[in-house]
Amino acid sequence: MRMNLEYGFNNESLPKFKEYKIKEINNIKYVVPKILKENMSNYSLIDFDDYKEDDKPLIDFINLGKLSLEEKENTDSLVIEYVNKYGLLGLIHDFPVNRYYTLEKEVLLKEFNYINNKDYFTTIELIEYFKIFFPTTTEEEIKKLIEKINKFIYEHSMEKFISPEINNLIYKNEKYCERVNMIIKYAQFMYNTLKELKKDNGEYIDTREINKLESNHIRVNLEYDGLTIHIRSLKEYIDEDFKLYAIQEKKYLKLCKHCGKAFIASNPKAIYDTFSCKNQENVYNSRARLSSNVTKTKNGLTVKVTPSEELSNELLKNPEKN
Ligand SMILES: [Zn+2]
């Protein structure tokens, strides 16, 4: 069966700013657009068509999760590096259960959201919800923005015209930003989910974690030769692309046996992401064979140290010292 990811119904790109930076607002770290020059276009586009072959937005995101677990001190720069390449995730669309949440006074949040960190439904007032993503915008401005969004919803007779216009209003807005900890949490979740999926038979698999990768309000259309999944944000792209790989056994989303990074394998037997990883692993293996004192561990090679003869004799003579 063929499955297709299509962005925004009638185009395949998403607005993003050229550059982003980290900014602390109300003691919370945010990724905010960098305004390079006034009166100049500060945004560009991410075109999902460019990544049809290599799925880089997905792979880099999983590896962002991995690296942020290992290099906690570099988290900010890792996040900026990712967002500069692909833009913000579009999380504002992701937490509400209702696709057109702006039409309501209160937003129903899905179980697994990063706002209250509880695993059950909650509601939040619409204005308060917008403040999470527009922390420097006044309440009046937020109300105007919501009015504009709703006008688009009422104006159009076909849903496919609504998403691109709402996305322009939100993602081209200089004041739209996302919290660093939400981005990181989600990246780590994706990395951990892939790790769970890649466990061998017999190992304990935490299916509860895997189940958290759910989609709300994603439209799926039947086509003459398969299904088309319509996505509206980078977050939805990552989720759906991930799921497509996860369910297709022949597809090859894997973790490198040497460095542990995610990659797309070109054949089902491939276990390393790069030639250099394969090479290094071979070197380790052949070195390990050279001496019985050398054992291979996850972090490389461990050499077993045996005490010298003098020291051994010393220890044998004075056993009480041990
Ligand atoms: Zn590797």
C-alpha cells in the first residue's frame, strides 16, 4: 500500500524564519525568531519535497533527542541548530484535541501534552493557551489574531484553503515562539520510542510509551493507489513520517550499532549509519580478538589489568591488608 505525506493540502512548504535564538521570557527559555533587519523579509520556507528521499527532518530530530540526553550542557545550541534548519515544530496546533480550537473559549488538550505534564485530558482558556506560544503579545493583540484566524475559517468553503492561511498568520508572526523544554522533551521521546521499537524479542518493551505517539485531527484521504496523510506542521510531519517507517517492516529506520544515531538504511541488513562507524567497529572487533585482556563494551574497549608479579606476591604475603 502506498502512503503519502502531503503538507497543508495544496502546497508542500511551511513558513519559517531564517534564523532563531534562545531567549528567556518570564524565566522560561524560548526559541524565538531572530529579526535580522527591519523591513526585510526575515522568513524563508521549509519545503518537505526536498526531503522526500532522505527524511532529514525526522532523522535529525531523533538524533537531537539522542544528543540532548548525552550532551546536556549543549542542549540550547543543539535545538537552535535544528530549528535554524527546519523551523519551529508548530506545537500550537498539536496539543488541542479539536482541529479548529480557536472557535472555542476553552481548549481541550489531549492526554499527552507538554503543558501540564499530566497524562489526562485537561482544558485551558483559549487566551491562556495562546499566551504559551505568544508570551510577549498583549491580550488585545491575541484577541485580534484569533479573530483573524476565525475569519479565515468562516470565509472558506473548503477546508484545504484554511490551513495554509492559518499557518501564515501564526508561523510568519515574529512573536510566535516555542519553549525549549517542550522541543527537547518531544525529541527525547521520539528517540526513546525508536529505542523501544528496536528492542529484540524477549526484552521488555514499554508499549505505554510507544502508545503516546498518537495523532489528533490529522486528515487521511483514500486515493486510487493508497492513502494520503495531510499534515499541517513540522511536528505532524515528524510524527507521521516516523509512523510510516515504524509500521513498514521493510523500511529501514534504524539506530546505528556503533554510535547509536538514527539513520535510514539502504538495505535491511545494514547496521551502521556511516562507513566510519562500520570501520571503527571492525577495528574494535579485531583488536578484541588480539588479546584476552581486551573486552568490547558499549563505550569502546576495556582492557583488563592484571597486577604485576611483584604486586601479586606482595598481596599474597600480606592478605590482611586487603
Ligand atoms: Zn554510527
